[in-house]
Amino acid sequence: MGKIEKTAFYLGEEITPEQSTFFDKNGFIVFKNFLNRENVQLFLSEMKRVEAQFINEGIEKVNGIPVKYGEDGKGNKIVQRFCFLSQYSPPLHELVQSPPMHTLLQLLQPYEGRIAEDEKDGLVLNNYLRTYKSTFTHMGWHTDSPRDLFMGQRIMPMLNVGVHLDDCPFSNGGLRIIPGTHKQGFFKLMFGKKYFIDKKADPNEVGFDIEAGDLSVHDGRIWHRVEQSPYTDERSRRRVMYMPIVTGKYKPKTNASRTPIYHLLGKNAHH
């Protein structure tokens, strides 16, 4: 069974040598208290405001990327996966372009990274809720790299930055990562596990005691999954925003963008 990763770091104006070494070795890092509680509440209220807008306007896709809908425990329609969320929210746009986010670019050195606010799926918000009718409660093993192949380009270094908006102790499920797998070869990257189908715990996986306001960063090539909560309804709720930091050619999305094949092939494609 997975064990809990206890290492705690804090994000300053620079990535420290210790933080850089830890990330290079393990392929992930968690920064505690990235947001204060007031900002967490602000972003949750922004999510609810945009959710009401999406539902009222019947928005099915943003820039070619499908919006995932579900139901809460009372039968109300909810958005379970937003994409390009910061384009609908000035406070979230400000967060995405804030100096601390740009500090994270240092983790990609020597590559030149950029915050992909209008590329890939932009700022994603995953709203996990385990109810009788919810379609989005967990996610099988995957890496974020095959998307590059689907887009007809070679696998490029990238980071996925998670901003956590709910407390999520290890016992409530959440992110699971296999440290060091960002350095695996191409064959293991593509065939080490069955993408999204395999949901079993790995003996080498680690999980986290996450608090609202924590920030996680993982290398796009690392194997990771999302464990289902053992609880139902509100106790199971986990809201996490993901922002990609990418390298390579700039490929912005617009309203005219086609739906990528990985979203058509499986409804499990996520952050």
C-alpha cells in the first residue's frame, strides 16, 4: 500500500538547491501554505460563479476541450472538470500569472518554460465528488506525456502545477505518485501500466496529507493516479486546479480549435 510523503517545503522568490535536488530525484514536490484561507475561499467562490455561467449558457466545450458535467448528492447539475478556467475569472488569471507561478519555471531549467494559460487545456479545475450519480470520483494510472504524441510532436518536458482548494488527508484518497518514474525510458513511459484502466495501488506509490492552499508540482512524465475517496457526498469532495507549464513550440487554443483525439478516445483524460 502507498505510504505518506512527509517532506514539507515552502515556496520563496527562488527555488532553493535543496528543492531543486528533491524535485530532480523524485519528479514531484509539494509546497505548503501557498495560498492563505481567504484566497482559497475567493477561488472557490469564483469556481461557483463560473459553474453557474457554464450551466446557464449550456457551455459544452471551451477552445475545443469538453467540459465534464455531473450531479451532486442532491441531484443538482455541477461541473466536474473545467478547462481554461482563468479566461473566465480575473482573480484566477492574476494567480496564474503571479510571480510565484513564474518562480516555478526554474524547476524546468535548463529548458525555457512558460505558463500555458491558453495552451493544452489551460487552467483545469477538477471537482471530484463521490455520489451515486457522479461520473468523476477517481482516475487510473497515467502520465501526461502521450498527449504530445497525439499532437504529432515529440515528448517535451513539462510540469503540472496543482493548487489544492480542499483539505485532503491521505486517508481521503487523492493524488498518488511513483517517485522517480519521470526518468523512465520511452517504453516504460508508454507501456509501464494500462493508461487510465489500471487503478490498483502500486507498492512504490506515495500519497500526501494535503491542506487547502497547498501547491503540488509533478513532472509530466511521472506515473500518477487519483485514489477514490472512501466517503460519499460532501466528505468526499476534492477540488484541485491544475496549470501546465510547458516547453517547446507555442501552440495556443482558440474557439476554432478541434477537440484533441485523446479527449475523444477516452473520457478519462484529465489535467
